[in-house]
Amino acid sequence: MSETKQQKLRSKKGHERRINGTIYTVLTIMSIVWLVPFVFLVLQSFRSYQLEKGGMVDYLIPKHFSLDNYAFLFEGSNFFSWCGKALLIALIIACLSSLLVVVAGKWLDRRDTVKRAERACALGACLVVGYVALALLAGAMHGFALAGNLVHALIGLALFILAGAIIARVYLKQDSKLLRSIPGYVVEDKYEGVKKLFAMAAEFLAVTLIVQCILCPMTTSQYLKWYGNTLTIALFTSVIQTVIVLSVSYALSRLRFKGRKLIMNVVLVLGLFPGFLTMITLYFLLKQMGLTQAGSVPGLILIYCASSGMGYYISKGFFDTIPKSLDESARIDGATRFQVFLKIIMPLAKPIVIYTILMAFMAPWGDYVFASYVAFGHQNGYNVAVGLYNWVNTNDYQNYFTRFCAGGVLVAVPITALFLALQKYYVEGVTGGAVKG
Amino acid sequence: MVDLDYLKMSKPQKFLHNLAGFFKALPGRIGGGFVNLGRRIAGFFKGLGLSIADLVTTFREGDWKTRLSYLVMGSGSMARGQWGRGLLFFLFQTVFNLYMVNFGVAYLSKLNTLGVVETYKEGRRTVYGDNSFLILLYGVLTLFFILAFIYTWRVNIKQNKISQQILKSGKKLKSTKEDLQSLMDSQFHKTLLALPTLGVFVFTILPIFFMILVAFTNFDYNHQPPSKLFTWVGFENFKTLLSSGSASYGDTFRQVLFWTLVWAFFATFLNYFLGMFVAIMINKKGIKLKKMWRTILVMTIAIPQFVSLLYVSKMFAADGLINTYLMKWHWISQPIPFWTNPGWARFTIILINIWIGIPYLMLIATGILMNIPADLYESARIDGANAMQMYGKITLPYMLFVTGPYLLTSFTGNINNFNVIFLLSQGKPMGLSGNAGYTDLLITWLYRMTVSDTNYKIAAVIGIMVFVVLAVINLVVYNLIPSVKNEEDFQ
Amino acid sequence: MKKLLTLVLAVALVLTMSCAAFAEGYNGDLKIWVAEAAVDFTVEQVEAFKAANPEYADMNVTVEPVGEGDAASKVITDVEAAADIFGFAQDQLARMVAAGALIDVEPENAAAVAAENDAGSVAAVTLGDTMYAYPMTSDNGYFLYYDKSVVTDPSSLEQVLADCEAAGKSFYMEINSGWYQTAFFFGAGCTLTYDVDDEGNINACNADYASENGLKALKSMITLAKSPAFVNGSSVSNATNAAAIVDGTWDAVAAQEMFGENYAAAKLPTVDGYQLSGFGGFKMLGIKPQTDDAKLAACDALAAYLTSEEVQLARYEALGWGPSNLNAQKSEAVQADIALSALAEQLAFTIPQGQYPGDYWALATGLGDRIIGKEFDDADDDTLMGVLNEFQETCISYAG
């Protein structure tokens, strides 16, 4: 008896092993299929368009590996020299600010209420002054030393002072509140917020700096110009669109007002019209505002953001799952709806905020249709998709295939890295959206 | 009992039953719809009448402040000390008046003809006449503006009435500061929705309305503003698109619509089942490196489609890697016509779309599979069910129920899936009348009509037809699949 | 105060007067669209133009790369935002005139253009009695590039194919293009032309594809597509294993690189006993309607300059684009060019490309795709005749 049982068990185990083996085989084959085009893409991007052919050939592995295609993309710009410097400055700022934040955190963690508040105040002022000084320095350095151009220097200065000012304001406000609530509760959480804010600000500064460098008018490299355009569009779109989408989905999910159902139904109906139907109208609307051709970057930001409120479904679904009792108890404590939104719901909504930012950031990289229509032949107004699409699908560009590959790789690598890093939030958003509809 | 019979039926029978029921009830529903519509229209006019009556009584019973507001918006509010509101109303009226005098009236008056002054030449210099496009655009904008004005005017008067009542009852009116505060609290939705609504209005509703009107004009390459005028032609364009004949696009429209539906069906359901299958494999107990498999598959979502799809389309080209290697290895003597033979092109597109589409479904299915209560499987296993049975009895029904709404949106999305077709085949191979190709979806056809053919009138009609198709599909599905409806009520 | 104002006004008046005295020139913005490859060349020539014409020295000219196919659609979509001067191919002419996107050539220039350029190109820029554009090149035709070491006799397609097959190499021709397809149909003796009125509207179609000749041409194509050496394509940069390719002068440099020492070019071969024909094509510069006389004059002058004999020659030297100017064509450099002489040889058999509706190209591509897709490999004459009939009917339906 026991032997047959063992045999059965063994055969079951064997069966299981066989199934798992099959699954592994299938998954391996799939993985190969999934990755092969990308490997090919990278390989072909190393085929020199000068030594070999830049067009289609009947072999995969380049005969001479070279960086010619990449060099072509950066041709005409001293990109590496000033991008390097700018990156260095950004890094210094980020390091210094992180250091300050860490020190500040340590300091604040000492439990000594009244004194701590004073110190916090002093530290805050210190941080603000430090930031502004650094900003001035960086702006000036960037502007004069790197661009050698007064307008650019001024823009740099303005941006950094603005950033410094915003940080100062937010910090001081936080601080005065801190003073008022000294014997209060959960002080540490507030510090946490401040720390995070500073870290975020440092990142923002760094990114702005980099973008500015890329947008530097010194470059004659078309590709970099397109890349800069796309990056600018993506950054602005991700911020503005996230604000809009969150506002709309919050209002529709948690507030009750006259016309709510009507708005949802109208959006549903509007969503059934194909997007490209209105292309020509949008073009002329933008043209009346002067936002086509040379103004295509702000124009595209406007287009991407204006109607983004209609894509509220997924984040509304998320807000729907946050228990209503949270709002109600806060309302009883005297919080306004705005405060509830900002202080209670937003902190809980981090996954969906990140999901929305990610989606809004990634979308402009792939838009060919509107981008080419709005740029209307003005090459400096293209985004990467338009430029690269022309390289591979227009007859004027013979032998540009490998350069398309190189350009594609440079787009795909950072985007893919970003996506994979934030994959968790994407999965959350997508599955949540699919389940809740 | 009917209900009992229904319960005894198997799934497909139930579906058929529902379907039959739906179509049986259809005439009644449509009839009901019309009755409803009639009632609504009647209600609208009734409301309008009441509203006018209310205006009259308000005027009769109002004090001078209220009466002045009929003429000068916001004056009543200002006179009562509500400066903020009053100024806003007043400002709106001023802007409206200025707009109408300087701009609106001129365009509105030309709306019926869309302009009559032709472009002419003075010597060799061109003097442009009326611009039909701008007349139509600004005409529509003006109409919208007038509606908004009437609505605001009505609100302005209503507020006067309410203020008067509040003052009569001895209470105080809200100050400007309180008004502003309420925008952060009881009226918070207005703050949140103001900008998004404006954006949708100007960049979605206005353009859609405009394009619907274009469908009734002869706006095309031969009537191209600013050099040429276009004008109203009634249902001419609908006839061109829907009727068959040498100068019409009826046959092309049917072919393109058919392929659009076939494509959407395969793109949705093939990916759905394959994606679910992959998810089940990866999530099976005992499979290692789950995260790695997932990450590899997700690569096709991460990499921008214009890079991956353009590259793949070149891989499958006649001189692309696949064909050249197959020929080198002497497996084929002729390149496989991936993009030049209609059948091959359609097949290749669906195939490549699997590559793009499976990962989404894999992720979604993974999320849902985790949510299926484990004890369901446990009890099934005790009952001696095998893997296939468990799949058929538990996994599939659960998935279908939960993802019902997703399937609908996905089907809709695939009908409008521009990127895959445009980046892979651009609608080629060509060969249908109306400059359409065998892999064109309605939306890519619309795109070509707009961008390369500048045949806006037909593009507008195609757009409307897409809307009609989607609306019909959505209505049918909403009525057939209960989970869609229930999920919509999810609150 | 009043005095001051008067003074200011007086000065302003004098200034305007003096400006008016120089009003001959133009110093505003002017935009040019040309193909990517020609951007640098055009910028150079514009500078030369400014140097030669001081009254235009302060003009701000921008040159942007917009392909010839794209330019027409863009100019039609939004004339105001489009370039003032743009390059395009003659197949777009009627469409642009119909959309009111082109202004006729200044009468004085028109006479000169007609006298100095070859007859085909002059016909290509003229609709009815009006000349609408400045001919720039006369090289938009196709002929045969081949590898001397493989192809023994380029005058017969059968031989070319046999040689390619023997060497395991390919013969490239894009027979799913309405442009290359006509090599067979016109060669076999068919016609397909459209009549266009002064307004640019197509009002009649002359076609006889559904005939014995048409059948002959279609069968030749089917036979060609059956050959294992045949590959559909017309771009050297995408030709992976070519020994012969039907292509145009724009690929001359690439072809020379590809074939190296064995580079050779010839007129198109004969097939089934008839000489392959085809379109002769031209590129031209057009000017969009202008609302400002001074700017229009600047455009006229600049366009005339950019299509003059010297610039056409310079363009040939810089880009290899064959000139339409008769004197330039006679220059030694052009005469010695292998590709251009092959084209000139072929020119005797081509038909200057007139105006065709946009739908025609799609229709032709559809027919070509069916041939390549092996749909007709076993079809009998009646079936093929049916296909041709349908094709011809559809072509005719586009007119009017």
C-alpha cells in the first residue's frame, strides 16, 4: 500500500517537474522573443554609417563596432563639456542640500522642545540662505561661464531665485506653525515633511539645471534640441497634468455637487470621439495663440494638459477606495475641504500620484502625430519622435537607419530605467484601473 | 417559472438568452427612448417657461438693485456690498460686450454663408477675402460665448433674488472674503474643476462641435481657406462616404470598418487570453525568478512605441533582417511580403501586437489572480478537480467578471489604436479607393484624410462614424453584461 | 510741447520718406523649404544672392528641411504658416494650384524660364497657359544602375535577371509604386494621363490599360515578380544584395559606393520585346501667394536666382541634382556624368509626368502589391483583363 502511495507521490512530483520544465521553456522562449528586437536595435546602433552602411544590410553584427552614430547625434555641440560641468554643479547642490537635510534631521531629532523650535527656526533660515546663495552661484556660473550669454544667465538666475523663494516661503510657513504648536503632538512627522521637501527641491533644481543645459541655444545638434524639447514638454506636462487629473478625480470621487453625474456622462460621450478628428481645429486654435512652429513646445504642453482632466478614471477609482470616514472625522475637527484634500488624502494617494506622473511623463516621448502637426515643418520645434520618424520613414534621409537606432537607444534607456524603477506603482495603477473600470 | 429556467441555463445559453432579450426589447427601448427624449424636451421647454416667468416675477418684486442687474450685471451685488462677486459679473459682461462688438457679431453674421468675399489679386499681390475656417471657428466660439453669457446672466439675477430674500429675513450676506473661503471649502469642487473644465471646453468640446459642423460643409483641398471659400452642403458628405459607386467611398468604408472590428476583436481577446495564460504560468507555485520574467516582458511597455514598433516594422520589411536572414539560410527564395500582401500585413500586425499587448494583460491578470480567494481552489482540489477544471470553473469566470469593464474599454481603445498601425504599416498595402489601405483602421484613414489628403469634410464624417460605432458597441455591451453596469455604479 | 511733437512728426515723416526712397528692397523675414540634403547648399546660395543684390542684403532668410512630398500637403494645410518659397515635385502642382497655394510666375521671369529650360520641365510647371513654378531639376526619372561584373548585357531585362540569378544577387525595382509601374505600361504602349484646367482641377482621364498592351505589361511584371532575383525596392541604401537596381540620380553617389569599380548605369532594358518607358520628372520651386508687394518681388528674385543656370550647375556639383537649364545640361561636367547620361539616354523613351490625382498612387501601389503578393501567378488572361478593367475604371472615376 505505502509503496504505491509513494510511487503515486513520486509520479506526481515527476508530473509537477515536467509541467514546471515546460513552463520554464515557454518563458525562456518568450523572453528571447521579447528581448531580441531590443538587442538587435542596440547592436545595429553600433554599426558605423561611415565605415559601413547606415541603411538596411543583410547582416546583424556590425563589422566594426563604432560610436559614429552617437557622435553624429551630438555633433555640433560641446554638449559633453558643459553638460558635464552643469551635472557637476547639480550634483554638488544635491549633495550639499542632502547633507544639510541630514544634519538638520539629526539636530531636530533631539527631544528638547522649546530650544528645538528655536534651533529649527535658525536652521530653516540657514538652509534658505544657503539655498539662495547656492542658487545664485549656480545660476551665475551656468549662465556666464557655460552659456556666455546674458539672456541665458538671467533666465538661470530667475529660475534659481524663484526656486529658492518658493522653498523659503514653504519652509517659513511650516516653521511658524511649528512654533505655534510647540507642546503639540507628532512633531516629528512635520520634520519628516520638511526633510522630504528639501530633498525634492534639490532634485527639482538638479533636473532644471540639466534641462537648461540641454536647451542651451549654443547647440547646433538637432537631435539634442529635439531631446531637450521633449524633456521640457514631458517635465511640464507631468506636473500640470498630475495636478489636473488629481483635482478632477478627487472632486468626482469624494465631493458631491450638482452636475457631477452630468460631467461624468459628458466625458464618457466625448471619449467616444477619435482624438485625431479635431487635429486641424487644435492646430488653428494654437496658431491663433502663436503656439505653433517656433512655439510648439508650449503649444504641445497646452494640448497635452488641456483635456487631461478627461482621463480621471484610474485615480478616481483609487480615491474611491479610501474610506470616507477619514474625511468626515477631519471635517468634524474643523478642517476645510481643501485641507482635507491636501493633508489627509494626498499623503495617502502617493502611489496614484506617482503613477499619474509616470504616465504623463512617458506619453510625450511617443507622440508623433500632434507634435509633427504643431511643429509644422519648423525643425527646432520637433520632439524626438518626429525627428526620428522622419529619419527612418522619409526618403530624404537615406542611410539614416543606424542613426535612428542610436537615437532610439538614447530615448529608450532613460525612459525604460525610470519605468522599471517605478514599475510597482505602474502595476498598482493598471490593475486597480482594470478592476474598478 | 422563467427565472428558474434562466438559472438552469449554461453560460452561453444565458448569454444568448440575454442577447435575444436585448434585441427583443430593442424596439421598445428605442420607442421608450424617444418618449423619454420627448419628455425631456417638453421638460426643457417647461423649465425655460418657468425660468422666464421667474425672471418676470423677480423683476416685478425686485428692488432697484435687482432691476439694475438686469441691465448691468453684478451691479446689484456691488450695491449690496458683495464687491468680489459683483466685480466678477461686471467684468464678464464688459468682456462679453467688447468681444461681441469688436469680433463676435461680425463672425456670427457670416455663419450662415461662411463668407462670400472671394480672394482676389491686385496686380500680383494677393488680397485675401473671407476665411471660411475662421468664420466657422469664431462663429461657433461666439455661439458658445453667448450661451455662457445667458447662463451667467441668469445666475446673476438668481443671486439677486436670493440676496434680497436673505436680507429680508434679516440675515447677513456673505462677504467677498467669505466667498473666497467657501471656494476652499463648501464650493471646493468649483476650484478643483474650473481649470480642467475650461480646458476640456476649449480644446475638446469646441473642436468636436466644430468638426461635426465641418461634416456638413465642402471643406477640402479644393475649398481651402484662406485662398478659397467653403460653404454648407448638407448631408452630401455622408452620402459620399456611405453609398457605393465610383466617386463614393462606401465600399472602402465597409472594408475598413470590417477590418477595424476584426482587428479590435483579435487585439483584445487574443491578448486577453494569452496574457492570462502567461500570468498563470508565471504565478504558478514553484516557478522561480517571477520578478525577472515579469520585468523582461514589461520591457515592451517601458520602451516608447515609436522606437520599438518602428524598429520591428523595419525588421519585417522586404529588405529587413528577418527576410534577409531567411534568404541567406535558403529557407525562402523570395522575401515574405509582410507589409505588401494584405493578408500577410494583417496577420503580421496582429502578431506583433501580441508582443506589445501581452505584458499589460499579464500585469492585470497577475493582480486579479492574487485576489482570488485561495480557499476556492482548496475546496475544489478536495473535490478532486484538476487544473483545467479549476481554470474553467474558478479562474476564468472570476477574471471575466472582474475585467468585464476593462474588456469593453480595451475593445474601444483598440478600435482607436492608432500607434500600432501607423508605426507598423501606415495602413499599407494601399489599394482601396479614397486613398485607404488594407490595414487601415478608421482612425488611420481619418488621419491620412486630414494630413496628406487635406480632405477635412470626409475626415469629419469618418470621425462621426467612429463615434456612432463606438456608441452602439458601448450601448449593447452595457445592456448585455451586468458586471459592466454594476461596476459603473461602483461607489 | 506742441513744438516738440511737430518736430518729432516732421522727423518721422522725413524718415519714412527716405525709407520709401529705398523701398525697392525688402528686409523682412523670408522662409524657404527644401529637402534635407539641399539645406546647406541653399543657405550658401541665399548668401550669394544677398551679396549680389544689396537691396536684399538685410533680408532675414531661414531655410528649413521639409521634404518635397511633405511640403505640398503642409502648404495646402496652412498657407500662412508655410514657407514663402518651397521645393516640390511636379506631381503636386495641380493639387496646389487648386488649393490656391501657388502664385503664378512673374511674367518677365516666365518668358526667361520658358526659353532657358528644357521643354519637359517647362511643360511640367505649366497648367493651361499659366506658369506656376520655377523648374529646378530635370532628373527625376529612373534608369538602371548595375554591377558590371555581374550583368553582362543591360539592354535586356531577361538577361539582367538571368545574370543576377546566376550570381545569387538581386534585381531591385519598386513595381508597387505608381511611378515605376508606368515603365511597363507606357513601354508596352498604354497611356494614362489626366487633363487639368487652369484652376488645377482634373476634369478628364485618358486611359487604355485594359487592352492587349496593358495585358502584355501586366504579364511582364508578373513574370518579373516570379524571378528569384527580384526584390521590390528602389533605394540603394536599403538594397542589401543588389547587382542591378532601377533608381534615379539622387542615389548616384550611393550606387557608386555600393558597386565600387563595377559601377555602371544604362537606360532601362527591354522586356518581352518592348523598351521600358516611364515618367520623366522634375523638381521645382514655388512661391505661395503674398500679400505684400515688396516681399513678393523678393521671392520672385530669389526663386529666379535659385533656379538660374549658375545655381543649377552649382547644385549639380554639390548634390548631383541634374539641371533643367539647357546651358547647364550642356556643360562638360554634366555630360561626363555616368548616371545623368544614362538618364539622358532613357529620356528619349519617357513621358513627362503630368498631373495625377493622389488616389492614383494608392491604386497603383495596391496593384503592385497584389503582383508581389503572388496573387496573379496562375491567373488566366480573362482574370488579368478583369483586373486591368477595374484599374482603368477606377482611374477614370477620379476625374471630374
